[in-house]
Amino acid sequence: MPTIFELAKTGAATPAELGYYFPAEFAPQESMWLSWPHKEESWPGKIDTIYAPYSLFIKEVSKGQKVNINVADAAMKNFALGHLEKAGVNLDQIRFHFFPTNDAWCRDHGPAFLINPKAEQKKVLVKWEYNAWGEKYPPHDLDNQIPIKIAAELGIPCFRPGIVMEGGSVEFNGKGTLLTSEACLLNENRNPHLNQAQIEKFLCDYYGVNHILWVGDGIVGDDTDGHIDDITRFVNSDTVVTVVEENKSDENHHLLHENLDRLKQMRLEDGKQLNIVELPMPSPVIYEDQRLPASYANFYIANESLIVPTFRDKNDQKALDILTNCFPNRRVVGIDSTDIIWGLGSFHCLSQQEPAIQ
């Protein structure tokens, strides 16, 4: 009988057929994976300002789990260590990997970890193809190899569906439901040879889900063509928070209202309606005449904390209060993301969780 390594390599069986699934982010985690930011073109004129909030993010998450960081070489590792030490990070919780990257967005180029606690091989990963959101930011060849390198180092099977997919485009409740957006997954710059039904089959086969829900568009300024992690997030198996824009003259008002209407009509895998919690949007964050995709929904759910981007805005505290009610068993920590968002993403975009085996 072929081993799971052979099955992963040949594609003779999908993760779903073997009983694997992608856990919800609020499930217990073994670690968080990051790729240390180094590409100045992603934060033109501002990259030096992001390391303090980025290191604070690592400090908070590492209080409850390990943090793995991809770096190019010893020089980048030492540079990172300097910032982490300055922030007071417990370095016993940090592990560096000499895996060079083109950019920092590990949510999208990192591995998708799946688990099956009943299997002999309890954890596998999926390596989707990564094309920098429709070939927007070449080169991306190093980023596209990251999951393969992680699988080899961890000694776990690596499934390769062969289609483009990004971690920020999908959201999970851990019970079989996946939430995504039409603007991103149906965009011709990703998988033009696939229709919606074919994409849904890949999602079910390689994420171990059985129920797909679709919202429409993403927020203004999002260069990923509408990632779900800026819009709507599961906070438990039957509840989502979704951003809304109260200002009717704002460009985001109509599209977010449409998404809210869709969510109200949706049913989960068990037929139940979604519980929906509305989350405000910050006032427009504009830098060098460009509107940036600032959203409180781009939070990271860690074992002990919830890390929320804030924007020096009147709605910061309102968003933190709402999320505190959603996560009563976690510390809700707001970290200023005003400089980080110049890179067109925040804490969730920068990170990828590795689930624990239960």
C-alpha cells in the first residue's frame, strides 16, 4: 500500500479523502509562521517604521505559542534579533529558518497545515501555487517554494493541487464551512481555466471542507482583489464578525452592505443561520494620495490573545470592545498598524498558523 508521502507526491488521493481538514484559526495552535519583512518596495520610504509594531505582534503571540520566522541568511536573522530583543520578546519561543523569500506575506505564500488526529501521520500540508495576486509583484519564485521547504524540514507530506490559492482568500469555521469572495477566487488572474464549481471542488478536496459560502467584493484599496480576511472572519463555529461602513458617501458603504445582506441569507453546513456581529471600519487611511485597505477584520487569533490592527482612529476602541465580547477567553491587544498598512496588509496577512494536534 502506498505511503501518505507517495500519495501526496503522486496526487493519487486528496487530503479530504484521507480524512484531513484545515482547522479554524481559533482552534489550538502549535505555532505561528512569519517571513521577516525586508522588501523596501512593499513599504516605500517607510519600512524602518514597521519593525517596532511587527516585533510587538511577535511578542504578544509568542506568550502562548512558538513563532517560526523565515529569514534569508544570518545577517537578516541578526537584524531581526535586534528588533525582537528591543521589544522584549522571549527568544526561547522563536525559531528561525533560513528560507529566503521575496516578500513578507506569509498568509498567502506559506503552507496550509491540515490535520487528522486519528491518522498515523497526523499533520500534512498543502502547497498551493502562489503568483503574487495575479502577477502584480514579480518576482515571487522564492515565496512559491516556502511550503515545500517547510514540509521538507518538518518531514511531513506536501500535497500540490497545482492551482493558485492564497490563505487570505479563505476563512474557516472548523466544522466544514469555508467562506470566500467572488472578487478574488473567480478573478481571471488566478485560475482562468477553472469555473466556480471546479474551484469549489479543489477547496473541498484540499482543505477538507464540504460547504462553500461566497461574498461579493473586497474593500477599496485591497490589491489582493478582495481577500476575505479584510471583510468577514469566523470568531467561533457559527458566528462571524463582518465590517460595515456607516458613511453612505464612502466607497466601501455599498459593497460592504451587499456582503452583509448576503451573509444574512447564508446557512452553515448544519443548516443554521450565521450569527453576525457588525464591526466598524476606520476612517479612510490615505498615504501619498492612495487609500489603504485598513480594516479591523485583519486580526490574528493566537492561543492566548487576539491581535487587532488599529489606525489612530476614533473607531479603534469601539472595534476592540466588540472583539473583546467575541473573544472572552483571550487578551484582545490593539497594535498600531498605521505604518504597516502602507504595505497593503496587516497582521493576518503577514502570518500563518500551524495547528496543534488534539
